[in-house]
Amino acid sequence: MPTHQIENAILSERAPVAVRVTGEGLTAVMEIDGHDVSREVVAYSLTHRAGGVPQMVVELSEHSTAGGVFDGLAHVAIGEPPDPGPVAAAFLSVISAAELEKVALTRHDLLDGRPHELTRAMLAVLHEWALGQWHMAEPRGGD
């Protein structure tokens, strides 16, 4: 993912440049200093404290070619998304192996007799738990 060094991305000594974000349903058109960068951006956040200059953090797509466009802009910081590894490790460290096995074995909707069914069932349960779905699915009719 394209990224710039912080000293190049946060330009506190230069004047901010024009930023325009126009919502269009579930998408938005983003212009920075007159350049449409909508297709280059996968996420952004904008913060503005009273009396301060707005700050925008822009996350570029992996295939972005607009790296040079982000020179200045309301003190722009271009960064990469955080590594999910530490969060996943913290989540897994509090999982009880016995409880995971018990829940997976009672989930008849996930046990289909194919190879590795218990492992697939455990992964499905972990996925549900990671999404906050802590309840056990009710067995489907006759299962």
C-alpha cells in the first residue's frame, strides 16, 4: 500500500490546500487541491478541533498512482491500515479450547461429514464469535 514518511505527509509549516468531499449515496467524490482522487482512496477520516486546522488521514488503495497528489492538504497523513495480527492474537488468547470444541460439536448445521469438519466448524464458530455473535445457533429441524 502506498505510504509516505510522516515528515512528508504532515506539513505543519505549509498552508492547507482545498479539500472537497461530496457524498453520493454509499460513495463519495473526493477532491484534493482540485484533483479527483476518489478512485485512489479506500478510506479517510477527517477531524477538526475548534480553532484548529482540519486534519485528514487518507488511506490509498493498493493500486494507487496518486501518491504525489497528496502534497499538503489540511495537514494530510497518509497511512496504512493497522496489522490485524495483534488483535486476532488477543481474541484467540481468551478462547477456551474446551468451550470452542463443545460449541462446534453441538453445531449440527456445521457438521457435514466432509474431511476436516470439526476444524471447519471451529473456524466458523470463531468467525461468529469475532463478529460478536456469542449465541449458539439453534439446531435446524431434525438435526
